[in-house]
Amino acid sequence: MKNTTKKLFNKVACLALAAMMVLSVFCVSTPTEVSAAGLSFNSKGKSSVTITDEQDTTATGQPTWIKFTAKQDGYLKVTAKMASTKYTDFVQGYWTLYDKTKKKAVSPQSVYSTNYNDASAYTTVFGVKKGVTYYLNVLSDGGVKLTASFTKVTDKSGTKKAKALSIKQKKDATGLIRVGDKNSDWYKFTLTKKQYLSINITPYATDSITVNIVGPNKLKGNGIITKSWYGKKYSFEIVNQYDQPVKASTGTYYVQIKATKKTTNGYYKINWK
């Protein structure tokens, strides 16, 4: 059964953590390690780090830093699971990915909470570069087990329109947006007959991505897919002035995908049908 006192405390704790987040931006140049100092995630496969109730931010007043070094280009997926004895319903907090100096945030600060069934509430994905060390900064309210898994990604997308990767109908392609990537990812496909067209993108990213679609007859479509679409399929369709689907003309279509913000990173799936 939910505890009303716990809910009230969480509201206060959230405000306290938010204030600490602001302070950490200015104070992180001389970070203080909590008792869980020296923690790290493995560079391959799965690994876990547990922050106990005694080590959480509300108990110590300090963040927990977890080190990760990428041995390959790919994405690091982090999932939070309740590991508290002082709370019986859920735990929550904030996490942010930093560079190796622990001074520069390379992802937005995000809330995690185990109070929801939707995995996006307690899971995040970071796109990382080969040979680079990062630190996950965790502001925790209650004991939490953080499980990380690394997946190598060979991104074959083109870095410009002239080198766009050709993708087949109904076949997924995986694109990687690494920390600090400024280039666009380009894809293309060709319609040999008129047909209804749906271009589908499923993002797993720390923030929004920008999509631009260029096709025959000066056909253009563009949009921003926000973080709220994490793990969900976002479809672009060809429509008329009345917003009704119409058949697309024959010819070659190009899809450009890029990070909307400097702190956007992660990966995505793209296909068309």
C-alpha cells in the first residue's frame, strides 16, 4: 500500500535534489566522492552498481559517481531497480552523464523513478565514443540498483547526402548518435512505383532528434522527435492539404537525422514501408 508520508517526503526530496543539481553545476569542479567511491560499469556485457540507503544522496548530501570507459562505439543502457529497505513502494532520483573531468555534462539531467511500468521512466541510453571515459552522476533518493549493458553499434549511415546509406523496404537500420556528434546521418531509398509511404523512426535518446525528409517533386517533410517518444515508433507519412495520406511519387527519397541539442545522444531504429 502506498505511504502518504513517503509521497510528501518525495515531493520535498525532489525539490532538494533539484536544488542540489543546480549547486552541482557550480561545485562539481571539486567533487566529493560518497562512500561508494571507485564504482564503475564494465566495458562489455552487463554489470551492476548498488547504492544503499546509507549511501544515497538524501543521506550523504553528495552524488554518486560511476565510471565507464567505452572500448567501442555504441550505446550504454542504464536501468534503475528499487533496492531500498527504508521505502517500500518506489525510489527515484536524477542521473546525468559527464565527461572524464566530471565538470561537463554531456547529457541532460533526467529523472528516474521505479514508480511506473513504462521502462522509459527508469531507463536511459547514452551514445558513447570508442576510447572515451565517462562518469554517471547519480542523485538518489533511496537505495537503488543500477544495471548497465553496453551494445556495440557499427553505424553505416552516410555523413552527407551524397553518401547516404541505401535502406531496404521493411528492414531496420540502426543509427548511433554519440556524445558530441555534430554530423547528420543520411539514408536513402527509391520507389519504383507510386505507393503509400510511411517512414518510421524509433528513438532511444537522451533528448530530441531532428528529422528532415526530402523526396521527388520538391516533397519535403521535417520534424523534431522529442524525448517523450523514447522507445516508441514515430511515423512520417505523405499527406495532402487535408492531412489525408496520399501515394508518394516514384523516385529517390533522402532522410536526414541529427541531434537537436548538444546533449542529445543515444541510438535509433529507422525503416520504411
